[in-house]
Amino acid sequence: MSKLIAWLKSLFTKGKSEMTDVAAQVAAVATNVEAAAAQAVGVVAGAESDIKAVVDEFASAASKIKSVYDKLGIDLHAWEEVVALAKAL
């Protein structure tokens, strides 16, 4: 009977150590995923800043172009719609 109990204990100990190893691997993967997600958030934030800078630069250039046409007395039909479409793209 003691051999049976010893055998059952060994199965339990082996299973417990295997689960500990699996849990450690899962934790490592989760840490890597969290790091990748944080990096992706940083990239997106940087891209949003870059996009805003480009849109601002475009708006400035469009304003300068419009003022030249206004000084020349040229009416640009649908100018605001064109600018809005360009910003949306």
C-alpha cells in the first residue's frame, strides 16, 4: 500500500512541476505581449502626432494658395470641399 501512495505522490509532484513550468512559459509570453502592445501604443501615438503635423502643414499651404487666388480675384468653386476632402485622405 505504501508503494501505491508513493507512486501517487510522485505523479502529483511531477504534474505540479510540469504545471509550474507551463505557468512560467505563459507568464513569459504574456509579458512579451504586454511589451509589444505598449510599443504599438507608442507607435500609434507617434503616428498621430506626425499625421497632425502633416495636416497642419497642408492647411497652412492651402491657406496660402487660397490667399494668392483671392488676391488675383479668381473664385475657386468648392475650395472648402476640396480642402476637407484632402484632409480626410
